[in-house]
Amino acid sequence: MRKRVGVIVAAGAILSVSLSLWAQSAPQTPETQAPAAEGAMGLAGDVQRGQYIVEHVAMCPECHSTRDRNGNILPETRFLGGPMPPAPAWVPDWAARAPRNAGLPGYSDEQAMRLLTEGAIGRIGEQLKAPMPRFRMNRQDAADVIAYMRTLPR
């Protein structure tokens, strides 16, 4: 269990760097771009690219899903929230449960943009608890993520 906590914390620490490096190296061509969804403060978000960022870079389902007793994500619970492993001793403010994030319930596009670009700032301006990564996405990556997350059933 401690190994899983360490992996989660380490993954959160490198996500921002990985995301910015990936964004610089991932060219978008008209053939690979999905239709854009308008939103996120006037930016057109690419749903397909947002799905890639959510599932393969930011890895949101890893925390925002429930697992079986073997540690496998239960497919029917993806993005519906899940219990977090016990907090490491060196982290004073730890979330006991990752909330549902399918559809970004309760977040306006502006609030979701702030969450993803300014370091995990919640709806009412509070710093979200660890292990939520302190994302510093650029505005286009954030718009892509928001566009994809809005397609998930609430």
C-alpha cells in the first residue's frame, strides 16, 4: 500500500512537466483532430485530445475511480470517485476520497479552467487537498480536458 501511495504522489509531481513536454511535441494535424467543442472561456476544446490528456497524461481515472480488491479499476466506476489510500505521514492535508469528476459537476468553465491552470484551485477558491496534482496546464490543454470531461455522463 505504501508503494502505491508513493507512486501516486510521484506521478502527481511529474504530471505538470510531462503535460507541458507532451504539448510541445504532439503536433495536431487536420486528420487527427476531433471536432472542437466551444466552451472554457471562448476556447474551442478538442474532445479527442482532451481524452488523451485525461486518460494517458493526467491519468484522472487512477484516483477518480473505485478499485476491486486486487487494485483493478472497476470500469463502471470510472470518473465517479473513489477512496484514496492512507495519507503518508509527511502530508498534513490529504483527501480521504477523490470526488466524482464525470462532467465536472459544480464547475463552470471558468472555475474548471482555474482548477487546471492555476494549481488545483477549487470552486470557491480553496486549495484542493493532496494528492490532487497542482496542474499548470496551458489554456488550450485545459480547454481540451474540459471539453472531454463535459462529454462524460454526470
